[in-house]
Amino acid sequence: MIHSNTAPPRRRLPNRGTSRPANELLPRVLEVLPIGIALFELEADGFRFRFGNQMFARVLTLDRMPEDGQLVGDVFNRAEHDAVVELFRLVRVSREPQSYFAAMGGQGQHTNRILNIDAYPLLSVGRLSHVVVRVEETQEEQEARDRQQLEANRLRKKADHLASLEQAKSEFLRLASHELRGPAATLGGYLAMIEDETLGPIPERLRPVLPMLRAKASQINLLANEMVEAARLEDGRVQLKRKRVDLHQLVGRTVGTAATVATSRHRVRFDDLVGRELWVLGDVLRLEIIISNLLDNAIKYSPKGGDVTAQLSMSGDVAVLKVQDRGIGIAPEDMGRLFVRFSRVSSLTDVPGTGLGLYLARELARLHKGEIVASSRPGEGSEFVLSLPVEPHNK
């Protein structure tokens, strides 16, 4: 390494003229700051006040500026006294910045204000000599915290209210389903006795009416089952009784039942693109609820009639059932509420239903590892697509 003895040229100092020394300007600079600043010097008996700007006294709501040499414990002589003394002790021990934060009481605009006190160590030859203190009142933060707390309380009350409503709805479902199932069973029993002529010969004029009565009884029984299923879903008590089910046969049978209860204005059709058995692993009762609800929904929301088509096909290892109608359709803003329990999206007030059908259909489909998706155009009808995994035997 080469050392040079040539001294570097001296930098010429600027002509200060009438400029003031920095130690005279510093107090003026500190006075214009929007936060309180104070300087404390470490002496043998503790930290003593040396300087502070007017904002320091104002934030602490002091009657006057602390006197030079006043101990820190005498400057902060109110509720924050002990905390600030401990703050200075931590700075002295750690030689690192420390902070104190507290809500302060007061009158008028100062009620529940936030006080921030930050203490920064100043070292001289490796030893702590002074502590710079910054104090700041942040009332806006406290007001924001108060608003957040009020909002949290409001949301908590709303959540509790909604929870109580959900509990009431579930209880209603249980009670209503219980009241429906008894009469539905009685009606079904008497219809069975009429059909097998246990009660006597069937009058000829009554024979055409029996299929419709049987379909209506099945509809009432299905509604009761829906209510039971909805209550079980909410309680987490649904247990599928899985077995191999011929989806092709089940869709055909369900479409036939739906055609019986539809009006003369509707044409309920089964568009069979499979043409053979199509086995899935599922619960027959629950699968029937899914398909019946999709068909019933298509019929109800086609008040002027028209085609309601159930198209069954396969896509790879998935069975696909598309239920299409040419009814009133669904507005874009209502699509997000289609599968919500008790939600009714139609503006037609005379459309019957509980608002459970689509909710129950999708939840049960998901329990079968399937899914239901919907698409629609207002005034042009809707399409609901049920997809279910098929059994390996279908490959």
C-alpha cells in the first residue's frame, strides 16, 4: 500500500456573512414542527429537562413549559408518570428507541385522545448522554378505533340476530315437515287402496284423475322430504345411503312424473342421448330430489308454458343432465342468489315454492361429488346443468 504525505488541498469555507449559527436556528426550526419535541440530559440522579418546543407543552396539556433541569418524573406528573419513567429506564438500559402509547381522558375535543411518546437515545463516545422525546396526539386514530369498535359491535349483533333467525328457520323446517308427512302418508295410502280397488270398483270417470292425484301426493311428499333434508343439511346430519343407481332410468321416471303434474301448456320431454343404462353411485331418494327440483323449477318459471327438456348425456367420466326451459329467465343481478336457502328471485308473486329447491339440489349434488351450474337470459329461459361422476362400469 502506498501512502502519500501530500496533504489534500483545503476546501474554502463559504463566506457566512450575516448567516446565523445553526445552534441559534435549531430552536426556531423545532417550534414550527407539528409535534412536540423535548431534550432530556442524563445526570447522576436521572434525566433532566433541557429543552422543549411549545407543542410539547401543548400536547401534554401542561400549564407552562418545564423548567431547565426539571426531572423527567416531574415533567410527566400525571397518569403517564410511571409509564414514562419506565420508558426512560428502558432506553437507558437498551440504548434503543422505545415507545409508549395510551388513550387519555379529557374534556370536549380531547376526550379519548391517543398519546404517543417516542424516546430516542443520543450516544456520546459510546455512552448515553441525552434522550430526545417526541410526543404526538393522534385523536383521529382513537376516533377511527372507536368507529371500528362500534362497527364490530354492530356486526356482532347482526350476526347473532341472523344466527337466531337461522335457528328459527331450521326449527320451522322440522315442524313443518313433520306436519306435512303425516297427511301425505295418509293421502298416499288411500290413493293406493283406490288404485287397487280395495275400497271398491273405480268409477270410469275417476280413472283419468288418479294419475294426477298420485303425482300431487308425490309432490307433497317430496316437499316434506325437502324440508327434512334442508334441516338435516343445516345440522350436518345428512348421511347418504349409496348404492349403484341407473341414472338413465331415474331421469326417465322423474320426467314422467313431472309431465303428469305440469299444465297442458307445457311439453316436458326427455332427450335421451345415452340410450342405455347409466350407473352412478348415489342415494336414490336424494338424486330424485335433485332432478325433481330442477324440473319443477323449470315448469314453475315457465308460466306461459312451452318446452321443458331434460337432456341426458355423457362427457368423459361424467354424467350430464341439462334441464332447459323457455320461461321468464333470470336477471344477471339475481344469479348470485339462485342457490341461497329461502331465496326467491322471481318477480312473479304467484309462483309457489319455499325457496329451498335449488339450494337443496346443489347441496345434495355436491354431497354426491357433483355440481349444478346455471345460465340464463331474461325473457329467453334458463338452463341448469347437473354433473355427476359415473361408475367405472360405464366406461
